Amino acid sequence: MDTVASYGLIAGIMFLPVITERALEAYGYSGAFMILGAIMFHKVAGGAAIRKPVFIVKDNTTEQSGSDQDPLEVIRFEPSDDDGEVDGIVGGDQMTTLKDESINDMVQGQALAESRFHSKENLENTETLNAAIVINDIIRYEEDEGILNDDDNREEHVTLLNSACDRPGKVDDLPNASRSGQNDHSEKYNFCSSFISRCKLFITKEALFLMCLPATFFRAYSFEAWVLYLVPHAEQLGITPSRAVFLSSIGGISGIIGRTITVILLIKKVHMFKIYITVGFITSLSFFLDFVGESFMIRSVWAFLQGLCFFVLDTVDATFLKLTLVDESNFSFGLGLVMLINGSGNISAGLLTGALFDVIQSYTIVFMMTGIPVLIFTINIVVISVLLNRRVKSKHV
């Protein structure tokens, strides 16, 4: 779904340069930026329409409900002897009835319900672990500050810790109870200590995923540099601005084709790392050969090829999260890291390539040097693929 949802980015790259070019001619910089701001403001309406999905089961098919109910708050009822039907998934005022067409259908429905029940149980255990970490951090802090001197305070914290372990998922009152009487400095210490503990746990368990972050950075860096300087590069080669702006549209059209190819490959369950390695080498080669040809036709071919490749490589982050994470509960933390590295790559592209152009005054050399991070990205993918294969083989041994 992430791959399909990213079609909007491709459409923006295809149409916004043309809109901006025409707006500059008609309204100047102020008017053009007001139009761009109005287009971006549509994100507010889209964000306001987002609701948490609630999944229900009907005839053993998972569907979405329009309710705001937490999807984890699901109650499973066993078949009733007095009723000829089987009660399925009930959440709040919603109830879905599963007809007993066959024993196999009933078993599948129960298996799905039990998997959701265990998902809620895993979430509760995670909350319990977090509470235990906070309590241990408070004890360590009080020992360092000399607060925890008498046996009464120590026994109070031990009782809280035992309560967290004995009552998984029911720890809402533990952080507040354990923090009673503490000052703001203690709360900041506890937060930082808990965050550091989570980071250490993530580093020890997800070492392979962390090795993917350089690839994420260099892909974001090279893509942003390509988007920023595709049109100025063509203008420096003598192509008129009215024609050079269409190179972005050509790149966007090829991006749609590349993204569609990626969706088809994902449906066919093709090993995407092999695709990324091949496409990465082709992309880096296209940048290294940027000095070949200065006509609009040749620049269009390069723009089409690079747009096609970049929007295939754009799906690599989702693949990293799916294949390299050991623990699914680390998905949110991993996604946050990916977003952070992507932002860092985008910012670095503007700063470094801009500084490079100020020195050499040649977009051709800038484009040729952009092939270096793409090549590093490809080599990183090769290393990750080898390590991932080793991990899979070791699990089967």
C-alpha cells in the first residue's frame, strides 16, 4: 500500500514544475508561491479526514468499519449451543455474525480472532516492560542522588515493580504512582533514561536494519539532487526554460511506469533486493555518462531513464522495514529512523550539491558526482542482501 500511495509524489513531480513555470510568467514569484501554498494546503484536508481503521470479519474476510473504536479492543465469543450461528467478532456496539457454512470456515475465523487477541496481549506486555524500565530507572536515580535511603521507600518501589510484573497490561497508574514526590529534574532523567534504554535495546536486536540506514541516506541524497538540478542543468546546456521544464514531466511519467512495474513485481513476490542492485547500477551509470549529449532529445532520454530507476528505488525503505526487522514491535521506531535519515539526505543534497556548484560552476560535473552516492547505495544493498541471506540460512539450520 505504501508503494501505491506514493503515486501522488510522482504526479507532483510531473505537474508542479509546469505549473510553477507558467505561474512565474503570469504572476511573478509572490503569485507562484501563493499558488504552491494553496496546493500544499490540500494536505490539511487530507490529514483531517484520516481515521483509525477498525477491522471486522465477515464471512472470513477482513473488512474495515467506519467506527473510531480501537481495533485491538476486540472480544471473541465462543459458539453458543442454543444458537444455530456462530458469534464472530464483537467490538463495542458492532457485531458481525459468521454463518456456520463449514467447520473449516469456523476454524479460520477463530484463528484470526485469536491472532488479534494475542496482538493485544503483546501490546500489554510491552507497556508492562516500559513501566518496569521506568521504575528501575527511578530507583537507580534515587540511589545516585541519595534519596533512597530508608527501607520503606525501597520496599515501595519493589512493590510497584512486582505489581507491574504480576499485572501485565494494567500499568497505567504505575508511572504516576512511582513519580509521586519527584521533581521535574527527576522526570526528565527518567524520560531520557527510558529512551536511552529503548535505543540500546533496538541497537542490539536490529543491527542489520541499522546497516540499511546509509543506503536510505544516499538514495534520498541522490534523488533530491536530481530533482533540484534537472531543469537548471538543461538550461545551462542551452535548452530554453520553456522546454527544459518538460524534463521534469518526462521524469514524472517514467516514474509512474517505474512505480507500476514495482507494484507488479511485488505482487509476483520477486526478490526486490536483486531488482534494487540492478537498477542501482544502471542509475549510477546514467549519472557517470551525463557528459554524453546536450540536445533536448538526449536529455529527455536521460531524464526518462533516471526517473524510471529512482521511483523503483523509492520503495527500498519499506522493503528494509519488512525484511530486516527482527521484532515487529520495533516497526514504529524503525520507521521514525527512516524518516529522520530521509530528511537528513534531502537537506544534505541541497547544501552539499549547492556548495559544489558554487565552486565548479558546472551542473554536468555535479550530476556526474551524484552517481557516487548512488553507487554507494548499490554496494550497501549488496552487503545487506548477503547478510540477510546468511541470517535466513542460520535460522533454517
